[in-house]
Amino acid sequence: MASQRIVEAAATKSASAISRLLAPKSVAIVGMSAKPGSPSRTVLHNLLSDNFTGDLHFVGRTEEVIEGRRCVPEISHLPKGIDLAILIVPAGAVRDTVTQCVRQDIGSAVCFASGFAEAGEDGLSQQHDIAQIARSGDLALLGPNCVGFYNYVQAFQAMLVQSTPIIPLDPARGPGLAVVTQSGGMGHHLAQTLQGRGVPISYMVTTGNEAGLELTDFAAHFLDDPHTAVVVAYAEQIRRPADMIAVGKLARARGKVVVLFHPGRTARAQAATASHTGALVGDHAAMLTVLEASGVLLVETLEEAIDIAELALRYPVPSAGGLGVVTTSGAITVIASDYCEGIGLDLPPLRSSDVRALQDILPDFIMPQNPLDISSVAVWKPDLLRDATKVLLAHHDIGSVLLSNPYVHGALGIAWAEGAAAHGRDKPLVYVVHDEDVALPADVEKTLRDGRVVVMRSPERAMRALGRLARYASSQTMSSDTSDDMMEVADLPAFTAGALPEWRSKEILLAFDIPVPPGMLARSGDEAAAIAAQIGYPVVIKVTTG
């Protein structure tokens, strides 16, 4: 089973090389300088601000003493078997530096330098040489053209930009979310936005050009990491599709979720991708179709990546079904009706039992329906928000609920927030507070965060995320057969080099019991007449050159 072997290979690599990279006990900064503000001093500042207590070594052009440690002039002067080398050298020196790391039995390296595959054919050739040297020497190489990583579990970072000290992941809050991106900017954007929402982050890794370790290696590693429940990834290229398919299957097997944003639908986007990380982009639509079938949760925008990653962490078992809407604004019921129809998200009608339950708690002038407007009555009876939401959550055909209300402060704001936080975690629930540019009152925000409520400021954005999550849950239910065994077909027609003619393709599809229109290849007029008589008229004749 090929994909199973891929998963096992990734897990083996993760258990050794990636662990040494992310949580090293010994570190060497190569290219160390005493000059304040230099990249090497930035890296050192980050290490020391996180109170790194392992062995720390410097390699520089002069034997200076920096922070009480003397630089050595060559990597060969370092002890053997250091866990991590942080390479702060120009592109022209990377090949020789990687070679020296291999000779010194260093376990892993981070390379920040740019000027490789993204710079053209010469740079690509150099990158291939470096990759081969690292691979043959068992050096786990991150980069080049990356900005490093954060490890929030052990509070360690190898980061090119100056950072604040890491606040370690709190085990009491449960597992967090790992961010893996081929772009440094997107890595920071995703991680910082999610942290701003109070979402716990376990790791943030930027992989750059991926001469060595790839996005799929880290994704597989994090799926086996007890501190991580969700992986959110930004990929401009899936270099080995089979590995990503295996990652999707591994996520399904582990009961975790991989959220992937993979742009590049247009020719202009593909050209931008090539100039960014030197990636080669294939058939984008085909790639996404295959990945979704394997178990990867695909998104189309950064907003969706952020929203759905948080939802997947808060609600580990995605729920299929339609949307229930509870609001104090009648306008939202109209907007929701239009918007949900546009994105294909169902608004299931209420059952008679739901209507009776709502009639027991609502004034006579409010019609029990979905979407449900509980009107301004909720100002005087704030518990209506909680009680009406409970009814909709119990509906079998409702897979998620959206609460969408105006901004309020004081006791009413807290009461509504408590009503949103009063429910279990079986189905996704999003509380939207209107007035996007106004900060939530501190007491309201604390109530919602303590209740682990997913808070958004746009009802359309919330509906889009919940719709995407519902479609993912439905697709996983339909893909219940996750076996890696390939279908065995006897007498499979022979494949030829290049593109197959239509008649040959149909023969292969039929061998797999995939229905196709009846037809055969005719090499003469008499054969065509005989085949037509066998099929039955009317028939269509198509010329082929294959």
C-alpha cells in the first residue's frame, strides 16, 4: 500500500530529524557577527529572550567573544553531532556551509538565504546541489528562502525577524493548532491572527523553497504530535501529491483536520508563485479534487483558512447538515436567506416539535422559523437567546448555528454572551457581534473566551465558513471507505506513452467498471457499419488519429 508506506516514512522522518530541528538541545549560529542589529544578533536575541538553556555555539569570521561565548572560525571546530545549525550566510556560501554541516554530523539546519529556485535556472541548479548534499548526509534542511519557525510547546524559536518572547502553550487548554506555510509572511499572518482570537498555537513553521524538508513532512509530524489537533497550511506548490494525499488519510485516521489554502488557479497567480518560491504549478483543479477526496479540508481564501482552522479546533468532529440562525435583527434573517442559497448552505425548516418548543418561550407575535428573529424582546428577556439556540441545536438536520446580534455593552452584552456560551460542543456555534470596527467590551470578550465561543464580526464570513465546514463533513461521510488497497483489475488494457486517444481511454475506464457510452474502434467502412448495427442507431462517428 503505497500511501501507507509514505505515511510511515514521514512519521519516521518526523520522529527523528524534525524533532531535533524543532526542539534542539544544542544550537550553532553560523555566520555570527558582533555587529548590533545584524541578522545573527537578531537570531541570538530571540534565542536568549526565550531563555534557551542548551549548548550554544558561534561560527564567525573572527574569533570574537559575544555574550560570553567565543566564535570559532570554522564549522569543523564545533563539537560533532550538534542538533541544529542556523545558517546566516549569503546564497553563494550555502553549498559549502551545508557540506561542512554534513561532515560535522549536524542533525538539522535552517537556511534563510534567498537567491535560489525563485531566482531562475542557475539558482534552481544550486538548490538541487544543496538538496542532494543534505539528503545524502542525513541533514534535515529547512529552507532556503524561509524565515524560520516558532515552537510554542518547548518555547524555542529559530526566527530571522526579531520577536517577542514566546508564551508557551498551556497544556490545560488542550492541544493547539500548527501553522505550516511556504511563505514567511503568510505564516506570521495566520499565526498572529489566530493568537489574537485566543486560539492556542503549537507550532509555526515556514518552509520556503523546500530544498529539504517539505510542508508534508511537517504536517505528518504534527498529526502525530499530542500537542496539535489541527494543521493549517498555505502551499503554493504540492511538490509530491502522493505525500499530501497520505497526509489527508493520516489526518482522517488520527481524527484530526488538515486545513489547506492552495492558491494558483490563474496563470497570473502561477507566475507569481514561480517568482516567490520557484515552484512549478501543475493542474490546480485536479490537484484540489484529489486532495479533498483524501481527507484534506480545502479553503479558497485566507479568511476561510483562519475561520475554519479555529472552528476545526473548537469542534474536532465536523458536523454535516444545514444552518440554524438566531438573531435579534430581522434584517439578518433576510441576508442569511439570500447568502445561504448563494453558497449552497441549507436552512432546514423547523419540525413541529421545534415550533411547539419555541412557542412555549416566545411571544405570540414572533413566528417560530429558521432563520429565527427573536426581535428586541431579547433586550428585556436575554435568556431567549440561550433558550432558542438550544432548540435549534437539537434539530437533527441542523449541523451548526449562527447567533448574529448588534453590539451591546453592559449587563445585556454579558447576558447575551453567556447565552452563547451555555451550550455544548457537539455542533459548531458562531457568535457574530455586528459593528466590525468596534472593540468588544473586556467583560464580554472574557465571557465569550472563557466559554470557548468562536466569535466573528461578519455574518457573511461566518456563514461562508460554516458552509465550507458542512460540505467537508458531508464529503468525509461519503468517503467512508478509506482503504489504501488499490482495486485489482485483470486484463487491464495496455497504456501507451503520451496522451491516450478517446477509444483507448474508454477501454481503461470500462476495465474499472466506470460507465461510458458504447462504442468501438473501426478501421474500415465495413467495420463501422457492423459496430453501428451492434450498438443500434442512431450513432455518432468520430475520427481518431491514435
